[in-house]
Amino acid sequence: MWKDLDISLEKATALKEKPSVENLGFGQYFTDHMFKMQWTQDQGWHDARICPYEPFSMDPASTVLHYGQAIFEGLKAYKSYDKQIYLFRPTDNFERMNNAASRMSMPRFPVEGAMKALKALVYLDRDWIPEAEGSSLYLRPTMIGVDPYLGLKPSESYIFYVIMSPVGAYYAEGFSPTKIYVCNDYVRAVKGGVGDVKTAGNYAASMLASEKAKKDGYTQVLWLDACERKYVEEVGTSNIFFYIDNKLVTPPLSGSILGGITRNSVIKLVRSWDIEVEERPISIDEVIEASQNGSLKESFATGTAAVISPVGELFYNDASYLINNGETGDLSIRLFKDLQAIQYGHKDDPHNWRVRVG
Ligand code: COI
């Protein structure tokens, strides 16, 4: 069906001025084109088009605006020294998005067709892929329910679209260590809920605690489990790792945290270096004890936007705990360099993670 879908192309008549690479920040600028298609019960996915980046109109009663039927992904396109363009594990993003679609009672889409659209879009706007070290083109596939209907039921029509934004580092700290506030008054998600799904509401629900932490000088919050407020879950919008006693420990994918693609890549890379990785519940008390007895060597967060983001300090129950003297550790540096070298096409790709465009 959809894998042979025709994608129409309408090119922008006037191209926008590109921002200078020093001022990119994260998610502020958008490229000249976007991809868009629609789903209805009788036609399935149809009207696929690459068109100029533009606002679209929506009925004020649209399902997404009232009941939050919205899922999205984040992945990046990179340009190598020799101007090759690479996507990093894009089919994993689309498969995760399809799982999210099922959980949110939204239609699945054929990954092959979405890949065709994504590659065509990235190639068309390839001049927007920044070339400076650490910068990339962030791609945001999104699906929303657009039925104008206020009764509570899954929408019968959807829009899937992809927009693209040239980005630098996600955090102002760049690759410098972040200060993290351990949150024990709010929680992010419960098992059986949608914490393992990349749906908009999870991010809305996280904002209050994050903003409070930011006001107090912290970069992000570290979430604890919703039942006991004992086990570590995620940090802000990323997965979290602790390097304790020469083992890398990260919470398991047990339903309330997102199965990060960077998380999975880090686990595979570290295992290939013969460093043990444990995916297991880890309590905040264990982390604090390890920090006090010196066995916690490093901690870092992982995510598409954040890449590898070292944690230099934790604040928990009125006390601060420095990690690695507040400095970026050797494992974080090695991981950052290795992962980025693979992503940019500057070294071999033994896991076949890269997909070439063009
Ligand atoms: C990503 O890392 O791609 C995300 O979606 C996190 C977002 C808050 C930027």
C-alpha cells in the first residue's frame, strides 16, 4: 500500500536566510521545506507531499488540542568532512513511533514509506545541515489527531509531518557537566501509563518541576519512580547512567521510562569495550552512597538532543553531591567522541547505525 505512495513536491519559491552556526541553540530555526501527509479511515495514508515550511490550519475542536493525541520523534542528520549526509538509526525512531501510535490509539505507518519521505526531505534541504563540530540538523516527525469532535474517542483523521531545525548543543552547558535536582515531590510517569511513549503530554507534565529546578540554578531534574520515590528513572528528557565500581548502571526499560536510541547505542558501545553494563533498578540511596564512598566515578544523561550530557552535581534532600569533582569524566568523553564520530561518518560503523542520504 503506502510503500509505493507518491510524494508530491512543491518547492519554496523564496529560500530563507540561514542562521549563523554560533547562534543555532536548539530548535529555533526551521528549514525551507516540510513533509506532510494525512490519514483518514477510508483512505488510509494519502496526500503525501513535501512542501514549503508553513503553518497549517486546524479546527479548534481537533482531538490533539483537547485530548492530547500527539506523538513525535527526534533524530538527527549529520554532514561528514567529505560532505556525505547521514541519518542515525532512523528506522529505530520510526519503529518506536509506530509503537507509540498503537499505545495512543493512532494509526501506524509503513516505516519504508516514511524513510523514503525523510530522505527526500533531508536531501532537498541539505544546505541547512550545519557543518560545525557538534551541530546537526534535528528532525522532528510528529503525528496529531485532527478530528473536530469533542466526545472522547480516538480521532478518525490524522496529520503526520516532519519539520527540521539546524541545532547546536541542547544545554547551555554544551558538553560541560550539568547540575541536576533530584525531584521527589512530582513524578514523571507510572508503569502501565505512557512514560515509555514519546507523547506530548509527558513533556507538558514535566515542565513545572523542570522550571522550578532551573530557577534554583539546576539544569534539569532527575525523576524518581512514582510508587516509592526510591528508584531513579530518567533525567529531564534523557536516560541516565551511573558508572559505579567500573560497571555502568542504568534503570531498566520497565514501562515508565523512554527506550532511548542513544541509551541503546551507549549500552552497545560500552559493552563492545568490555565494560560491564547493568540494566537494573538503582535507588537514589545507592547513588548517594556510591557518591559518598567514592565508587561513583561518573554519571551522564543520554538522548538525541542532549547526546551525552555529563552530570557534575546532584542535589537531593537539601544536600549537594559532586560527581567526579564536578568535572566531565573519561568514560563520558570517550563515549561522546566515539558516538559523534560514528554519527558524523568520521569512523567505521560496526553496528550499521548510519543511513546515507543522497
Ligand atoms: C530528543 O532528545 O530528541 C527529545 O525529543 C527531547 C526534547 C525535549 C528535545
